[in-house]
Amino acid sequence: MIRNILFGFLCATASCAELVAQECKAKFTVVYTDGKDLQVGLTPEQKKMWDHDGPRKFKGMCFDDKAPDFIILWNNGFNGSELAKASLDRANVILSTGQNPTTTTTQASVTSAYHDVRPSSQVQGKANYFVLDTSKKPYAVIHQGQGYQDVPRDVKSGVDRSVNTADVASTIPDPVDALENALKWLKKDKKL
């Protein structure tokens, strides 16, 4: 009797697996690059989003890193960081030496001073993504976009800490948002 129940259960799960496989109309994989190396797979946060929302929000799509139809390639970057670099370099010289870099005279002591570092709309952290179609050789970029989160904060930096571009960024890269945006675009474009 138990064998019959187990056999029935296995047949039912095999049928369900076949139905799920038949529903997959667009297979994708995710690849991260830092400009030098490639890393295939989802980050823990992306996997959590996919496991929780994927079946409901993105019907007809499935994650497949063996034979994908589409590759979602993403990286982290800053937009506008070169605009802030010159002023940040100057601020770091003042914070570390107490001297203005354009003169040799010592400025007022900054040992007890703090600089308020506020986000700038010109400096944005973002996760760039590119959707590649694997049916074309070489793979063609068919869409690109960004994923990010706003950063409401007020950072105080003192003489013992230098200021970098991330301190003044108004947004931070969000790989989960980048993946969701890419999948939403694929769903709409492929009419899934």
C-alpha cells in the first residue's frame, strides 16, 4: 500500500515538473562583472527575491544557467563621481593636514571640526544591467537599465576619516532592483 502511495506521489510530482517546464517560455541567467572577472548566479538577495516573487510576478520565466535564452549582465558603478572628485580631494587634504592645498599657510585648526557630508543629486550609485539575447551570435544587447535605492542620510566626517564618492552619493546600487527591472522589461517585451 505504501509503495502505491509513493509511486502515485512520484508520478504526480513528475507530472508537475513537466508542467512547470512547459510553462517556461523565457530562460535567463544572471552574470555579475567587476570589469575583470565574471561571476554567474544570483546574489543571496536576488535569490531571495526570485524564490519569493519569481513564480508569482514573472510567470513564464525561469532561471537556467545551463542554456539560457537571455543573460542579464550587471555591475556596480557611480554616475557623476568625476564631478565630485576634485572637491572631495580638496576636502581630504584639508581634513588630513589642516592646510588649504593651494597655499602653504596653515588654516584654522580642523582637529575638532566636522564637515557635514550631504548627498548630491549629481553623484549616484547604481547597478547597471544589460539584457543579452543568446539566440544571436555574438550575443546582442537588447536592453539596458539601472537599479538603485535612494539614500536619505546625513553623514558627518571628521579629520580622522576621509570623504569618498560613496559618502556624497544620493543613491546606492541595488542588484535586486536591477534584476527586477530587467525581468519586468523581458516580461513586457516577450509578452509573457
